[in-house]
Amino acid sequence: EIVLTQSPGTLSLSPGERATLSCRASQSVSSSYLAWYQQKPGQAPRLLIYGASSRATGIPDRFSCGGSGTDFTLTISRLEPEDFAVYYCQQFDGSPWTFGQGTKVEIK
Amino acid sequence: QVQLQESGPGLVKPSETLSLTCTVSGYSISSGYYWVWIRQPPGKGLECIGSISHSGTTYYNPSFKSRVTISADTSKNQFSLRLSSVTPADTAVYYCTRHPPGATFDYWGQGTLVTVSS
């Protein structure tokens, strides 16, 4: 099983700042099979980005991702008030499909 | 517009079987994709339980393999989850979702909380 470890656990930032979230895999994952989700309280996760850089429908371009092998990042270029949430990385390169434990982006 | 909706009991007794159904609208489950169950214990992360393909092939996470069954009823455009011998550790929000080829979980149900308690 591929274990995904996200850091930091919590990121305290102000609106307008840049957020960089990390996801490290226990073994190499193709960037084509790595995805990021946003989850707000009481809601289902929402797909943000999958594949090397494909944004899901309606996702603004302030969300971008990068990385390869075992190290991946999600960047939010300028935080909007609606971006404060929990973010999960997920791999579908190996079975079972697995998620990281999440990074909470909170208002500073 | 694709929509998924979970349904089933919100309370299950320990040692009994948890049964949930996901009703899909806007897309025929027999046309393609994998149909997946994921759970999230309160305050914790997400865990894939298993999936069923449009052709009926199932995959179960080894963590659940001996307890889980996923099936589909294409006439009703539904797929279902059965998890046996539940314990309080199975208390979670259960989500159904779909997994397109080359992409990943793009549409989700709103989730249903199942509590395991006597």
C-alpha cells in the first residue's frame, strides 16, 4: 500500500497569501495518478486537480500542482476566503487507492 | 448532471452488518467507470473501501476484504455496500463516488453518517 504523508498538518495564513502544501509518497507515484481535493466541514471532498495538472471543472487557476516521484505540492497562489479548508492528496497509481491524512489551511 | 445519493440505516449494532445503497442519476453505471465506496471516521481522513466496475468486477481494500461486499443493480442504477461484523471503529461518514479512467473521484454523494452502537 502506498502511504501518503502530508505536511504541515495545519497552515495558518492570511487571505491573499500563498499556500504551499506538501504530499510525500512512500514509493514512487506517477504524477498522472496523483490528485488533490478540498473538503469543507460537513461536505464531501471536492476534486481540485488530477493528473499532472488538470484542474477539475470550475476550479480557478490560482490552484496548481507540481512534483514527481515521491514529492508533490499543491500551491494556492493567493488565498481567497473560500479557500480555507482541509486539503487531501490521493494516489490512484497503486492499489488500494489511498489518501494523505490532510492539511488544514486556517485563517491566521 | 451526475448525482450520487447514499441511503441506509444511520445506526447499526455491533457485530451486525452495515448496508448502504448509492443511487446514481445522470449516468448509467453499466456504461463505464468504477463505482467506489469511501469512508471517513469523525475528525479523520479518507479511506477507500472498495469498488465495482461497470462490468461487475469488484476490488476490495485488503483492510476490509473479509468483511466487505460491493454489488450493483443496473436495473435501478444503484450499487451497494455490505460490511459485516461491524464494531464502533466502523463509525464513519460513508461516501459513494465514481472513478473515471485516467482521472479520479469526480462526483461524490453528500455522505451518510453510520454510527455503530448498541
